[in-house]
Amino acid sequence: MTDESVGPVGEEPTGPTGPAGRGPGRGRHEAAGRSGQGPHGGDASAEPGGEDEYDVYIPDTPGSLVDNEIEGEVIEEAPAGEVHPDTRKAAEHLEDLRRLQAEYVNYKKRVDRDRDLARDRGVTQVVEALLPVLDDVHAAREHGDLDGTPFAAIADKLDGILGRFGVERIGAKGEEFDPAIHEALMHVEAELPEDATTTTVVQVIQPGFKMGERVVRPARVSVADPQ
């Protein structure tokens, strides 16, 4: 039977081997390492007994701790005259960010342009579908069939609604013939003003329509040349 001193209940036995049979003082080192206290703290190496077991970076000044340590990682300074790897990586990320910003600006411009084109295309299709109705309204107005009737107010409202979407009626008697907005259906002999020097519209058979700079349909007219 081994003669071993036993202390009071609740205390670990003491002896040459130290507490709980471990080497002398070993428990103190482990407790210090776990608690982060002592000369080395909780940053000690995970490999006990290694050469770097207590290889912990200790800054010279508080300023160097802020400059060289981010979230617990030690950042090594680059030798004089060389670009630090982190600086090079930051420059690459900045260039990527500028490229993405340029791509986004181009994308936004393209989307805005496509949206405007889609809107204009939709309005154009509606106007083209209404052309027979607009021609009938124009013919009734030319013959005086709208005078004094409730339909005159309806025709005026229709013209106002089209105007809100940028639709304009083109073609008028007495204006110079322009092949970009006029379609000459008849060439006739007619008296023109004395100051007329070019081919002139003498009758509007069907008015034309345009939206902005785009001609939906040219005005169909009769023209005459000056004498």
C-alpha cells in the first residue's frame, strides 16, 4: 500500500508529481494559457513544446498595433521600395469596382433608351390603328359635318389626347412641298401666291401624322408648280 498524504476532502492530492499526477507547475501554465493571462496569454501556439509555442507578436507602440493588426491578424510590412501585397490587391479591387460602375452606367443608359423606344413603338401602333378613324374625322370636319354637333367636341378631345403623347397632325394648304412629310398624289395647275418659288401644296387629301421626329404617315396632298 502506497504511503500518500491525503488532504481534506475537495482538495487535490499533493506530492512530487504535482496536482492530479501532472508534472510540477504544469497546471499553472495550462491555466494561464486558457485564461489568456500570464506572460504568453491565449495566443500561444497550439503545438506544446514547439519552438514557436509562445511566439506571439507584441507591437512596440499602440500605433503599430492599429497599423499592422486587423481583426487579430498580423500584417507584415513590405520591404522598402516594394508594393505591399495588400496594396496591390486593393488596387485590383478598385479597378474592378470602376469597371462594374462603368458597366452599370452603360446598362442604365441602354435600359432607358430601350424603354423610350418601346413606349414610342406602342404609341405608333395605336396611331396607325386609329388612322381610318382620324381620316373620317378630318373628312367630316372639311365638309362641315361637325359644325354644331356634339361630335365636334369629341373630335377635339381625340386630337388633344393624341397631342399629349406627342402626336402631331402634318400637312396644310399653302406650305412648301417637302418629300420628307408629304406624299404628292396629284400634280395640278393652280394659281399660287406671287411670292411662291417652289412646288406648293394646294390641297390636303389626307393629313399626315408624326410623333417627335418620326413620321407615322406622310400627308397625302395635291401640289402645283409656280408659273
